[in-house]
Amino acid sequence: MTDETPLPPHVYACPLRWADMDTLGHVNNVTYVDYLQEARVDLLRALAAEAGPEVGPLPAVFVARHEVQYLSSLVFRPQPVHVAMQVSEVRAASYTLDSEVYDERDGERHTYLRARSALVHVDPATQQVRRISPAEKALLGRHRGPDPAERLAPLLPDVEVPPHASTYDVHVRFSDVDPNQHVNNVTYFEYFQEARIGLVTRLSGVHFDDQGGERPSPLGSQGLGLVVGRVDVDYREPLVLRAEPYTLRTWVERVGRSSFVIQGAVVEDGRVLSRGRTVMVVIDQGTGRSTPIPDPNRAVLESAAARGE
């Protein structure tokens, strides 16, 4: 590996599956993270082929953090969606990937999602994070792009879990575990989603146990919808397959004009194993644009935020 010419972003054509859709007919917010994973694995394969004998086999790569910003809805179609990835920062023991899920239509770029992911190299023998070697830094440097004009600011202060936060029992399924014997990074988004839905439905009084008919909206209005605007997840200690459930605590942190923030933390024996924070946005389903939270819902959310639940 002697050529140090910077390379363009790595682009992966990701096929869609019918099962990727949620009840609204859009790609579910969790599934986008799965697309990022598929593109990242494709990039790592390309890096391994490019590395050459002087670098040797690349180590196990673990995700330390995801910052995911949802910009537009994607619906099912037979054509794949594009995922572009480029290294934006290389540190002593970690590096950052900037990602974009997009289409090119009529000569214009249509972006569905932007994300930043912090990755670490792990020694397979010790399972400990190790420093990135000079040869690996040179390899990653060839895939480094210009500093992005807009960086996604961190959203995860290390706050205390309120005593009245809602509790969701995380039962790890066999299919949740990856070849490293840890719960896969994508599955954490699913856990936080399940806890979030439980919290919102409890606060709104909406239950999803009916077997037919039109389900009521948590916002009490047929014309309004609730979508995910952003999800950030920090991975601190791995979750593993076991009989006992993990405890995920969730609570309303803050209420804005047309959005509100839900915090989450997987906790055990006083330790935080993972943190998640979600920005939920109220939209007008007719226009797809954000709209103010209705006053009755605002009152419920602000009361929950004041109580820390």
C-alpha cells in the first residue's frame, strides 16, 4: 500500500426488503441503522482487500457510538438505496465514519439520513480496545474526506436516571447476538424503540391490543403524526445473551415547540451499560412538515418531564 491518493467516499448499494417497512409504510428508523451496518461491513471488506501484507488482517471493529439524524422518509421500491461512507477523524484508538443514505434523482441528491459512527479496534484475544497502528492510520487516511460543513453535535450528557423513570425489561433474543457473542449494535436501537413506544403509549393512554379497525393516534388527532427525528446511542458495556432481562429506563427529558426528547439508559448494579436519546417530532401528515405539539399533549409531556418519567 504505497499510493496515498485520497479516495472518494465508499458507496454501497443497499437492497430494501419488504420487512423493512413499519406500519406507516416507511423504512423503520431501526432499519436505517441496519443499512449503515451493511455498508460499513462492505467498507471493511474493501479495506481488508486494500490493506496488503504490511498491514495484515484487520482487527475486530466495534461500534462505540452512533449519532443518527433522520431527514426524509424512504418507502419500499425494487431499486437499492445508496449509502456513502467516509472517514472524518482518526484518533489513537478510534476513528469516525460519516455516512449518508441517499438517492440521485434527476441529477439531484435526495438525502434520507446522515450519521456519524465512532468505531474502535478490539484485540480478539483479550477483547480489549487497542491503539490503531501507523499502517492502519495510513489506510484510513486514504479514505478520509474533508471536514464536514455541518457536524452532528453530541446529545448525550451523562445525566442521572430519575427515580420515577419508566422501566422496560429487555429480553435478549438469540437472534439479537452477533458473531462476537454480544448484542448487535443495531439491536440497541430496537430496544430503545420498544421502551420509547411503551412510554409514549402509557402517557397518551393509547393501547395497541386491538385486533382490527383504525388505531387511535397518540396525539389524539387524525391529521397529526409522530416521527423520529434523531437517535443517538452510546455503547459502554456489551449486552450478552442470558435468561435474565436487562433493565432499560426511559423518561421525557425536554419538551419543545414541535418536538420532545426521550432519554434512555440500560442500567445494572448502578452501572450504565448503554445510553440512548431520541428526538420525537410532531408532523402534519398532509404536508410532512413539523407542527406545534397540541396543547393537551404538551401538558401531559411537560408534566412527565417535571416528574422525571
